[in-house]
Amino acid sequence: MRKRNALIALPVVAVLGFGAVGAIAEDDDSNPPSEAGAMVTAVEPEAAEVASVLAEDRVAADAMPEEVAGDIGARADFGMNPGLSRRAIANTTSSVFVVPAREHVCVALTIGAGAGAICPPTDDLRSGRGGAGTAVLPTGDIAVFGVVPDGVDSVSVQTGESDARTVAVEDNAYYAVVAAGTPLRAVVHDGPDGPVELPIYDPLAD
């Protein structure tokens, strides 16, 4: 099937904050947590089909920091289960985890003893519309992170008036650091149905 050439623009996605984390995108009604607090007990087959990192065997390095996992498990937004997480990107100060939920696939960025996460519906992720999350790092710089479906190898983080930076995707996730004060525009990638534009929210904006 031929891909459409039209760019698909999406609204800003809400970011969930856990524990002692710095400024993040404001939570709003566009992506509310689920009412139920029951965590999923296994990775849903649909999630593993879209994000194959969730189909891989879980190893010790996939475990989230204990304090962060406890905060996420206590809330269980969308049925998130940190006990089923997969670490996609390892960093000396922050790591990115893909976390299964109920009819959602979450991606969490750990920052010290806290974390920020976004949880796109599995059907949205399947079409590449997983959204982009942002959070302020201890250095004051801005972290941009997200989750994409299988088949997406890189994303373009677009800032300023015309600057663009290609960021490689690792195990369905991406992570980039943007200097504080840089105007943020969008994350763009070639999704299954054509180019997708995911707006980036500045967590320090009024």
C-alpha cells in the first residue's frame, strides 16, 4: 500500500509525573489516567505486536529503579505495570523504559528518584501517533522522549526556526537532550501511514 504524503499533525500529549521529578508538561484532559488501579499482569499481545521490545525476554537490567517502580505501581495509571518494563535506552543519569499498560503502551524517562511518562493508546502507537514527552533535567536542559512502533528507525527533533536533529530509535524508544532556552517545535518521523508530526511542549513555558 502506498503511503500518504500528507503530514499528520497531532495535539500535544500530557506527561505523567512520578516521584521527585522536575518540571514536566502539564497533565490535562487530553490524556487522563484510567480510573482503575489494577495493573496489567502480562504484556498484551497487541502491544507486543506494535513494540517488539515488549516481546523480548525480560532481564535484570530491565527493572526500573525501586522508588520509581513503587510510585508507578501505586498509581497504576492506565494499568501500568513497572514489573513488566523493558529498558530501551540506558544513560548514566536517565534511562528510558517501555512499560506495558491496559490498551496503552507507556514510555517512561527516569530522572533521579522520579520519572515522567506518556501513555499513548496502543492503536495510536500502531499508526505512529505516540506523542512526544518532555521533562527538565537537573542540568536545566530539556529531555525529549517518546515511543514509536516497529519499523521506525529514527526521528527528527525539530527546534528553533529551522534546526533539525536526527535521533536514532533504540528498542522502540528515542531520547534527545535540547539545551535550555531552545525553542521547541516537533518530533517528526515516517510512520506506517505517512509522515507524522508530534508537537513538543516546553515544560518551562508559562
